Amino acid sequence: MALTIKEIDGAKPTGKPYKLSDGGGLCLLIAPSGAKLWRWRYRFDGKEKMMALGEYPVVTLKDARERHSDARKALANGTDPMAERKSEGEAKQKESEAKQREEENSFENVARDWWKWWLIGKSPRHADTTMRRMEADVFPAYGHKSINAVTASDVRQLMIAVEKRDARDVAKRIHETTSQIFRFAIAREIASRNPAADFKPRDILAEAQTENRARVDAKDLPELLVKIDDYNGDVITRLAIKLMAYTFVRTSEEIEAPWPEFDLDEARWTIPAERMKMKTPHIVPLSRQAVEVLRALKQITGNGKFVFAGSRDKKKPISNNTILYALYRLGYRDRMTGHGFRGLASTILNEHEFDEAHIELQLAHTKRNKVAAAYNHAKYLKQRTEMMQWWADYLDAQLAKGRKKLAA
């Protein structure tokens, strides 16, 4: 006779285990402890077996009957239900273990292990910059993926996205770092291949613009600075080149600058969003040397609107080509431009292991939304102020080096 829920709930434990039958070999074992256990007795290959189907009430009467029915179907098909369940359990266990391995071997986890191994012998600044670059760009893009699931397309898409924010050098470094992580993983049999090796940065990124962006090598900087310092043309032009060297802003951002943007007492230049390429406000911490240049200019153009007022019309700034043509006259046609100081600053500051985030922000490469811009244009200001003073001191040291070489 089939069991009822009332009968099951009313069953009380005794000193010995006993069974309540539901038919077809399915029964409920009432243990002395009070546990109510579903059991099914069946025969396979001439041997009697007992299969556990769960504990009541976690496994209800309805559930027990369904499990019993499934097991009987397997038996009717010539399969041992207990062996089948064991096989299914092992398969699930293997699947679970594989999933756990995938999670443990996510690109981010492997990358962090690589970083701990790689940073030995690196300066703290360089190590921190590398990790911050991954946390800012790489991990959000494909850090969650199993390292073997990361594709060349994942790397490519990230590089293109970074390039679009005018940070081509950062995109190249992402490719380099990702490739190093894969080589690390392959050497430890964590990854099977390196998708970053399928292409080189130049296969993905647009060619670096060369028009009006030529620049000398760092080794040629001392001679260039001497020639600028000795420039015997228009004094405003000479000071414009010197300020550009110290601040490495874009040409239009400098030559169109009005005096109200500068606070010389606070040593700060605040450029409004409408004058910036990225359309977000930008702060330029002014080194002592930059302030000296501006105080000299104040004596010349301080009564007008523009810092770099034109020689013919004081109500307009000097032209875009003024700095470029002055460099031509100094012998640097196709060798150096005003924009070239940005590239030099980026390269040299990175080589001296300044934080990449500080450099990129000072170069105004990072495009931000309007809300972020309102809060973040002063981000890392203390660190950027120290970096800009270091840069100005570095340029002065290079100028002294050039003078010394000239006198030798």
C-alpha cells in the first residue's frame, strides 16, 4: 500500500530501525535517531543492492517517487542506477574542478602572479605603474576570462580603444605586457599559446603622426636648449619656446593663452575645457623656471589680453607657425617642432619611471566625461607638481651640459 504524508509524518523512531513500504521496492527507513531515509532495494546482475534516494523531508514523497521512477527506467535499460549516479557525480566533480581551475587561472590571477615574479629588481614606481595600467585597462577588458579563453581579438579591441583616447604609447605597452604574461603562463603550462604574438602593434595601431611632430632624440636635447637660449630673434618667440619646453602643452593651448588663466603666485595655469583638445579643464603646475618665463613676459605683454601677443596686432596671439619657423631658423627643420617637446617629456619621464597615470594626465591624453572632469582635473596635482619641477630642473641640467660641451 502506498505511503501517505500523514503516515510518514506520524512515524516515530524506535530502538531498532524499521521500514515503511511505498511499493516497487521503494521504502522509508525510520532510524533510531529519528532520521527518515528513502531507500530502494533492487537486483542487478543477480546481486541485491540498496540505493539511497535522500532524506525526508528534504526529499519529499513526490521527489522520492520521481527518483525511484528514474532509477527503475535506468535498470530496465540494463544500466546499474547506482553506477550511473556515481558516473554522473564524477563527471560533475570533474566539471566543478575544471571550472575552479579556470577561475584560478583567470587572466587577472595569472597576471598578478606574473607581476609578483617580474617586479624583482624593478623600482617600486615602475612596478606600481605597470600594475595600475593593468587595473585601469587590461583587467576590466579581459581579466575575468580564463587565460586560455583570451583571444587576439580581445587584445586588439582593447588596444584600439586605448588608442582612441590619444594614448598610442599606452596601447603598445598593453600589448607588450599582455604578451609577457602569456609567455610566463606558457612556461608554467598554465596557457597553451600566446594570442598577443599573432600580431605586432604596428599591425593594429595607426602610424604615429609625423607631420609637425618631429622631435630630436634625448641625446640632442642639450644642444637644442643652448640654441633656444641663445635665440636672437623676437624675444616673445624665444620665451614661447622656453615655456613650451617647460610645460609641454599643445601649441594652440600655449599661444592662445590669455593672462587670466595664470596664477603666478600659486604657480598654476588653469586651461578651461573649451580650449582643450579633450574638452575638459586642465591644470598645468608651473615650475619655478616657468614662472620666471611668465614674469618676464608679463613685463612685455601684461597690459594686453594674450600672453603671446602678435607683433603686428597686439589684440591677436602669435600664429601657429611662429614656434615652428623659429625652430627652422635654428636649424631644426624636419627635426623638431613645438609638439616635439610633448614626445620628449613623455619618453624621458617614463624612462625615469614617473607614474604613467601622472604623465598621461599632465599630457591631457585621458578623455573624461563632464562629471568626471569637474572633479578630476586636479587629480594627482601634488605628484604632478613635483614631476613638473623635476622636468624643469632636468631641462636646466641639460642646458648646462650643452654649455659645458660648447665651452670645451
